[in-house]
Amino acid sequence: MLRVYAPRAQAINAAPHPNACHTEADFDAKVREWCERARQQRPAPRSLAERFPAGTRVEARDLKRAILNGLIGVVERYDEAKSRVGVRFDEPHGLLSIPARHLLPLPARPGGAPSAS
């Protein structure tokens, strides 16, 4: 329960704040209202094509196959249903399907030509 205390000798002549909660039920209702408002304001999730446009250079990170971590490749394909991105790495790795959460987009190279190296 939220309680506000003031010295007994001091009178408070302020209007209550519109978000003030005087009971636990008020508090619960306010939390539900804030959560619903936040849910409505949340932007729609971006597709893999928006997050990793074809030709984007990416770095593989935190993969179980540690040999791939730190490698830089170029995005070629998408599998939205599995949230995976097809990335072309230099040989001997070639085209691999990598979970999107394990890819870090890199800035474009000066000159605009993407390269897997």
C-alpha cells in the first residue's frame, strides 16, 4: 500500500495529482492503464528485410559454433518464419542460415560496395 506522510502541524493545500493513488485498487487500475497505453504505443516489430536489407554487412556473434563468431558476411536471404537470415561468408563457410539475434549490422563500406571479407 502506498502511503504519503506529512508533518501533523503542516497543512497541505495542494490539489491531488491526477495520477495519485489513494488505495491499492487505485494503484492496480493505474498500472493496468499505463501498461495498456504502453502496449498501444509500441511500434510494430520490423521485418528481417527492414532490419537487414540484402547486401548489408553483418558480424556473427554469440553462436554455438564459435569458429563463426566475429566473421563478417553479407545478407542474401530471409526466413521470417524461423527468424533466420541467410548470410554469405567467405569460403569455406559459404551461405549459412543464422538466427537474427546473433547478427550485428555493420556500417556500409566507403564506396558502397559490400564485401564478405
